[in-house]
Amino acid sequence: MNTKKEIESIKARNVRVEANKAWEVSWARRIMIAVLTYIVILLFFLVAALPNPFVNSLVPTLGFLISTLTIDLAKQEWIKRRK
């Protein structure tokens, strides 16, 4: 490959990598996963005939959201200690 094509290839890859990183930390992704988690657990609770499925399905969903918030803090602390 010539140099210009290599540079363009690297730039295109960088754009894809940056978009993927932005998606991984986006609230849109977190909310979508939370909604899907709620729906799947709700369906399970309904099929299993467990009590209060609409309310009880919130527990794992909120657990997921809390974990996504704290994982960023833990990552930052880990990186700080590694330096």
C-alpha cells in the first residue's frame, strides 16, 4: 500500500474506534440495556408467577445502572494507583 492509503486506513480505523469507545460509555447504551434487562426479568417473573413482577423487576435493573456508575469510579481509581 502506498503511504496515503495507509494513512487513510488508519484515520478510518481511528474514527471507528472512537465511535465504539463513545458508545461503550454512553447513557443511550446504559438505558437501552437497562430497559432490555427490565423486560427480560419482568417476563421471567410473569412466567414464574412471582409476586409483584413489575416492582421486583426494578431491583436487578437498578443494580445494573448502579454498577455502571461505580465501575467508572473504580476504573479511574485503579488507573491512578497504577501510575
